[in-house]
Amino acid sequence: MLQTCQAGFETLLVRELADAGVAVTEHGPGWVVAPEVEHVADLAFPHVTLRTAREFKGESVNALATQIADFFLTSLQGERIESAWPCVFGGPAEHVGLGRRMSAVEKALFEILRKRFARVAKLAVADLPRGAGPARGLFIWFTDFGRLFVARDAWIHGQRRMADDELAPSRSYLKVEEAFVVLGREPAPDETVVDLGAAPGGWSYSAAKRGARVIAVDNGPLKGGALGNSLIEHRAEDAFHFNFEAGVAYDWMLCDLLEEPHHVMKNLIEPWLARGWCRRFVFNLKFGHVDSVALLRELRAPDGPLARYAPGAQIRHLYHDREEFTVVGEVINSHPGPA
């Protein structure tokens, strides 16, 4: 299999796979190659996993395009495509000029497909499916100008580049937008949200633009579309000492704090989950000053707070994350919410 990740984090993906008993055979900027494994859905660093990937090499654009086309058309035997299917090209952005090479191969590939299978070619979509889960189509990843990997089946881990909003108070807005895609749920009109450590308000704004009612907790000021928003109540309090109303459970708890991750887990996240103060959550943990893979082990521990109170929680290193994990999930025993 070939797995893609955010460039610069491939060595951490190598370590994460090693923890899972998988030895990587090769890696480069934003990708690793490893033996095929069954359980990939719970990994944090991969963005896309190409299952049973085939390697092809060629000196020319036409040579590469012809090999991809032959592989694809051969694999179609006995299969009928009736709806849109993903045909996605990718490769390390660090390789200067590789983007032009990929575009040329893609153009040559579709010239072949239009001649040999026009109906199928018309149904191709040049983007990954939204959300997380298995996908079937044609997935091509270049490791260099003359070498690529191709697969019909992929596991989409959910990460993707999100569109910015000029009213968003900060770049962190993109992280929570992406997190909602991974979770497959987002705040709905009239749902209740508490945003712990909200300033300058990117996550609060994201929830409010969907019609949710937000309590933004932070001693710092709100900005942009969060400032003066009728759906956002700003409370100038410390996130760790938020004056929680007894008997209330929020539909959502959001949290993105520049604090040591163990401190955040022990003194904020675990109490919220254990007491059932929220139904769903999105929170970030910064790993810049800790061992990220060791932190993953702790978060996945069978006796840890996620396993006890939110089984099925997903830990991801997002497209828009830096040195941090984003954790999304649902609490199994939350208290009845407000009327």
C-alpha cells in the first residue's frame, strides 16, 4: 500500500505504522510505502491509503499514461461504472515541476480513455470523495517524474483542504471546518455549543454560521465574524474554570488551546467527557513539545478517557493542522440537554 500524509510528517507516520506492527519499506516527502494491512481506518497521520497499489515507471508522459490506462481498463473487466467516479492525481508539492508532469500525464490518460471508453471517461471527477471511508475509482500518486503508484481502491481518512471565509477571525477556522468533515457531523441550527479557549473566535464563528447557539469562553477578545455575532455569547472566563450550569449538556464542546496536551486532557477534556457535559466534541492537542507517537498511544489506551467515554473517537493529523492532533467523537453517556 501507499499512504499519503502532510509533507514533513512522514517520519511520524513511519513510527505510527511501526507501533501497529507495520514496517515501512520506503518513504519520501508526504508518502510512505508499506506492506498491505487490513486495519488502516484508525491511523492518525495518513490522509489517503492506496490499497494494493501497483508501481509503474516510464521516461515519457505517453509511457506513463499508457500504463495507467492499461491497468485501469484491465481492472474494469466485469465491472460497470454508471455514476461519477474519482480519478485523482497527487504527488509531492516539493518537487519543482512535478505538477506540470502530472497534468500532462492526466491529459494523455484521458485522451486514451476517451478513445477506448468515452462513457466512463465522461463520468470521472478529479477530487476525492468528501468524508472518510472506502472509495473505488482511480488513484495515482507520483513519487517522482518517472515513477508512480496506482490503485483502484483507497481508504479516505477524511482530511482535505477547506475553503477560507473572509469573515473568519483566524486560520484555525479551517481546522474545525475540516474536523466536521472527518466526523461526518456538524452543528445544526439551534444546537448548543461551548467553545473553550475561543479567542479570536474562528471555531465559534464556524458553529454560529450553521445556526448553532454558541458560548465562547476566553479572556481574550473575539474578532471578525465572531465579534458582535447575535448567536455567540462571549464569556470572559478561563476555559479550565468555566462556570458550568448543573444538569446541562451541550450538543457540542469545541476546544483549541495552546496548552500542554496532558494538562488539557487531564484537567479539561476528561472531566467534560466523564461528566457527560457534551454530546459531541472537537478538540486539538498540541504535540510540538512532546513525543507525538507516545501521545497517540496514551490517547488510544483501552483504559483511557476516550475508550471509556467516547469509544469510536477519531484522532487525525489534519491537512490544516500543524504540530497538533484533532480529536472528534461522540460521548456515550451525556446528561439531558437544556429545554
